[in-house]
Amino acid sequence: MSHIHLPDGILPVWIWMAGYILSAILLAAARHYGNSATDAGKFVLVGMFSAVMILVMAIPLPLFSFHFNLSVVAGIILGPRLSVIAAFIVNLILSLLGHGGITVAGLNTLVISIEMITGYYAFKALLHRGITLRKSGFLATVTGLAAGSLTSYGIISAGSKWIDRTLLSAAVRAGESEAAVYLNLKRLAVLMFGIGAVGWILEGLLAAAILSSLYRIYPELISREDSSARYGS
């Protein structure tokens, strides 16, 4: 929904290389500052929730031009450090399946990591303010997806000149008119933050239901720190 679906050869080298470099820094920080004793028991969850994210991201919703991510749900379960690892796994595999080029896998790792980490901290902050789990899950998901979409929009805007050149070259090769062959950033903003907001709300409702169900069945997955009184649904 919020990550970049551009194929290889669209964005300039400096942008997608920066994505890989920043992702490598995040992964190195996650490894260096991670608590192996705490994280070891969650590595199975990394695999499980990575698989779930890959599945839902690969299935577009009928009649809509977006798909669910479940990134914030996974981020809440995994925590910030393991979220970065899961984001890299998910985007690398999706890129190999044609869900965006391999060159944008690093950028998409940043986007999804921002979604997951933003959602995680938003969820914690809302709970500590006494808001119920269901409402916290909904608001955290909307916040995380908005942050991810804003990051994607910023990346695409930064590469808009190169995208325009690619579109123009393709139009010339196809013998089409060169008029109005460019990336309309205003229209893109309407799609991402206007129509896209409908997707945030739908995923927020789904995430709230999933988190509420998980807490009833496996409360230890949601949090080991907060008191159960704060998780009323």
C-alpha cells in the first residue's frame, strides 16, 4: 500500500544505493544493540510475521488498487529491532517476485521499517494514555501507514526528474506524443494521501481486530510490560 512498486531502472543510482546503505546501517544497529536473550525467543515470530506480510502484500484487494501490509501489527509484536530484520526479509523476497525492482528493496526496507517502528511507539504511547487496545491498534496503524506513505512520497519526489526522463524516453520509443508525459506529484499526493487514506482506515480496522484477538489468546505476544488493565477491548 505505502511502499514503492517501481521497477528497476527508474530511480537514479544514488537514491536506491542510499536506500541500501541506510538499510544496512539499520540492520547493523539492530544486531549491535539487540538483546539476544530477549530476541532469541522471537525469531520464530520474525519468520511467521514476515510470511504473513509477504502473503498479504502479494494479494491486491478486488476493485481496489492497494493491498494490506499488516506491517504495524508485525511491528507491535516484534518490536523495533526485529521489525527492521522482518522488513528487509519481506521486501527482498517481494522484489524477487516482481513486487517492485530489486534496486528499490533497500528503499522499501526503510519505508516498511518506518511504518513498523512508528506504529509500535504510537501503540505504546496510546496504551499508556489509557486508550483501549482496539482503539490504540487502529490509531497506531493509521499513523504508521501515514508515515510510510509520506516517506515513499518523499523518495518518489526526490527521483521525479529521473522518472520523467524515463517516461519521456518510453513515449518516444513507442511513437507516442511527448505532451504531458511526466509524473504529476499533485495527483500522486491525492492518490496516496486521499484515496490511500481509505486503505489506512480499512487496515486499521483489520489490525485492531487482529491485535484484540491475539491478546485474548496469546496476551504475552502483545506486551510483557503493560498491565492487562490497559488492554481492555
